[in-house]
Amino acid sequence: MIRSLKILMITLVLIVASGVFSRLLAVQKGSENKGRFYFRQTCKECHTKGAVGGEITPLNKTMAQWRTYFAQGTHNHGKEPLVKHLPADQLLDASAFLIQHAADSPQPETCGK
Ligand code: HEC
């Protein structure tokens, strides 16, 4: 009786723990859809043709290049941190969007502009 209770408890703990863990993983990966929104709202202000930063779309880099870029985390020739323009959680979403739609990704995207 006590033994089966123990097994039940352990099973419950495992279920809860795996739920929390997968949610953490999801958060770490960032949301591509939210990222598209943040990228258009903030980054595109300076990154359309003729604007101060020049045109930038997901197609500017490969998936690996975007990963490296966000791992470094600096912007404008290394002069400032990327988080100057977007808070870290939104930046994670924006990076998910750019990586998932990079030039060599399965779904390359110009983000409609
Ligand atoms: C206030 C204007 C501004 C905003 C907002 C902005 N950028 Fe930039 N960005 C620039 C300028 C200026 C450069 C340098 C352009 C050049 O080389 O002539 C640049 C360069 C870049 C480059 C080329 C590599 C580098 O860093 O030098 C990338 C990629 C980039 N920005 C991505 C982003 C992303 C992603 C965001 C949103 C999180 C963003 N930018 C927001 C102005 C901006």
C-alpha cells in the first residue's frame, strides 16, 4: 500500500517536473510569431530601404550567422548591446523569428516589406 503510494507520488512529481521543464525550454527558444511583431515594430524603424540602418530582413543572414549574431549580442558594428533596442525577452523572440526565416531556412521570409 505504502509502496504504491510512493510510486504514485514519484510519478506525479515527474509529470509536474517535465511540464515545467518543457515550458522553460519553450521560453528559452522564443516565439517566432511574437518575434515577427517585435522585429517589425522596433527594428524595422531603422531597417527599411533608405532608413539609417539600411534594409534588414531574415534573408540577410543564414541560420548559423543569425545564431552567432545574437550570441554575440552586439549591434551597429559592435558599438552597443542589442538589448538597447529590445528588452531581452522580446529580443529572444525576434531572434527566433530571424533564425527560423533565414536565407537557408526551410521557410525563408522577407517579412512582407
Ligand atoms: C535606432 C535605429 C536602429 C534600430 C532601432 C535598430 N537598428 Fe540595427 N542598425 C542600425 C544602424 C545605424 C546600423 C549600422 C548600419 C551600417 O552598417 O551602416 C545597424 C546595423 C544592424 C545590423 C548589421 C550588423 C551590425 O550590427 O552592424 C543588424 C543585423 C541589425 N542592425 C539588426 C537589428 C535588429 C535585430 C534590431 C532590433 C532589435 C535593430 N537592428 C534595431 C540602427 C538601428
